[in-house]
Amino acid sequence: MRCVSRRYCERVRQLDIRTLQRQRSLSPSTTTIIEWQMGGAVHLQAEFERIRLRYRLDGQPIEQRINLAETRVRYGRRAWFGCPSCGRRCAKLFLRARFACRICAKVYYECQSATPQRRVELRFLKLRQRLQDVYGEIRRPKWMRRARFKVMRDEVSRLEYLAGYTLMIDETNNNDGDAR
Ligand SMILES: [Zn+2]
């Protein structure tokens, strides 16, 4: 497999929302300075439902605001970045011209077909395909039992997070049949 002149995730400065959440950098009025081993740093200031990033790129000071989103999962809530370029939800942002999702930043995983990351992506896409309707939203197919749907939906959500992917979930449908 050829992986030529691609920018691999491992060599690109990135922000992972799970790490930021774990170290409580997303609580409003928190300021965090993130430094990368390869050099460079970003000043992160958390505001209500968004973060403000300040950094230098080729000597130029840049300020970027990133919206945050939350989704409900079985065991609580999950935070996401809203990609400033395409608006999709993502768990990681990559720095090239600006911070953006993996797709917008055109960053690839090394030997994509073989990595555990890629396997997660493929499982996610396959499962999602079984559940999605014509609009690409997750819905329970008429023939599927609610309990089965819930298990599959949670699995999609988990894989989505692992893959750092994005998908639209119909929240109304999510609560469909919930006894809570
Ligand atoms: Zn994007």
C-alpha cells in the first residue's frame, strides 16, 4: 500500500476533545496551554459552548473560535468539536492552515487499511448503513425490535466516537420507545 505525501495524524498537531474533557479544559473560563512535542503551542480559552484558540502559524497570530456540541449517550454526555470548516461533529481537530476536522484538514491515518482505527471506521460505517434512512439519519427500521435498535444505536455512537467520525442522529427517534 502506498502512503505518499500524506499528512499523517501522528505527525500533525491535533486536539482531542476527550483529553480536553478529561483534564477539564472545556469548563467555561478555563484557560489551558497545549504544547506539542514536535513544537508549537496553542492557548485555549473555554467559553460557554465554545472555545477560543490562539496560536501562531508562520509567525502570524491566529484566533479561532470552535463551537462545542454535546450528545447524550447511555452513560452520560459526550462532547464534540464543531468543525469550523464543515460544521460536522468531530472528536479531533487537526492543525494545518487552521484547525479543522480530519476530512477538512485532509489528514490520513498511516496505512489506513490496516490500523485498528480503520477497522473501527469500517465497522462504524457498516453498522450505520444498516440503520440509516434516506437522509443519512439514524432511525429504527420498521422490522427491527426496539431493544435491538437501542443496542445497535449505542454501538454506532461508541464506534463513531472511537473513529472520531460524525453522523446525524435523530434525537426524537432515539427516545422512541424509551421507558425512562
Ligand atoms: Zn470539517
